[in-house]
Amino acid sequence: MVLGGLQKNSFIDYPGKICSVLFLSGCNFDCPYCHNPALVKDRPVISPPVDTETVYEFLESHRVFLDGVVISGGEPTLHKDIADLCEKIKQMGYKVKLDTNGSRPQVIKMLNHEGLVDYIAMDIKTDPFKYSPISKEDNTPEQILSSIEIIMEANLPHEFKTTCIKPLVDESVIETIAHLIEGSDLYALQRFRKTEVLHPEFFEENEYRIEEDELLHLKSVAEPWVKRCIIR
């Protein structure tokens, strides 16, 4: 497992909790707007790289101050020892939130079945049948659809989120996604902020901006289908 970095405290990444965020390197998606390109390339984002023992020592010494740990990426479910990591963190008394792209439904199911996660947040990039341009492997729509179903049936707090950027997202895409996650706890439409990105050339060749009034319209399309819809 390559640890990409540790954000020691956050008030926004785990709803209702003060948390640390642990970033795992490596991803099987190739989203042009990804703001953690080093993680996608399976490299640490800090130097020198952090190791698991250092992370465990930090978490052990900060149990009084922190409520939870977010395991993010990259894509955490690619790592074969993800269960061991979650278990170790849970044993310290922390709640664990998993951020995932939904490409490994069997891992999500296992972590839930073993009681190793307390909150799941899944990115839905676009219509599941239109993932091919952003995937590094042969991800089938069934994998994404299966992850959605597992999360919604898991009886855990959860959220789905979509980064709103053209041409991956439009009204028909949001309507499709909203129908798929009907009844879910939370659907977050995320503003895209252009900073360091994985494929800067994408933004030279495409009109990518979704303006605020368009975001509000997308929210109005989605919110009848979910318990809560927000713009983030």
C-alpha cells in the first residue's frame, strides 16, 4: 500500500465529525479534472512519504481530538490490505468513512459486511453507461450500478456525489443518476475548481464550465429523487 499523504484534521470531509483524511495512491480512472494527479500516478503527494506506522502513531495519540478517519484516494478499494487498514483504525475507536469511485463493488460489500466502515461516499462521474473515456480498464456499467445498490442497501449513512463539468455532465446525466440513487441520503453536486489537474490539455480543448445558474437547475432536476440534494 502506497500512502499518498495524511491531512491531520478536517471539519468538512466527514459530516458531523472532526476527522483526519488518509490518501491512498493509485487509481483505475483517468478523470481529466482530478485534482490529485500525483495520487492517480501512484505517487505520494508529500515528501518524505508517510508510512502506516507513522499514521497509526498519530491517530493513537490524537484520539481525544478526532472522531473519525476518512480513507480516500486515489481509489482505496484497489488495495488488497484495505480491510486491515480499516480494522486497525476501527480498533482505535474511530469511525471510518470510505471515499470510493464504485469500481470495486465486491470490496465495498466486504467492508460493509465485516463492519469496517461507518459512512460511504461514492463518486458517480457521469451516466454509468458513458464511463469508457475516463476509465483505465474495462469497467462495466454493472460495476457502478452494483456499488450503488450495495451502498443503498447497506443501512449505513451514505452520500453520492458528482463533479459538474462539461461534457461529462448535463441535465440528462443528472436525471439518470438521480433515478438510479432514488431515496438516497444525500446527493452532492460539486463545483469544479480548476487548480492542478490530471489532464490540463482537456481544458484547452473543451468548454467545461457549468455556471451557477446551470448548477441550480441541475439541483432542481435531482432533488425530487433524493432525501437531500446540495451544491458543494
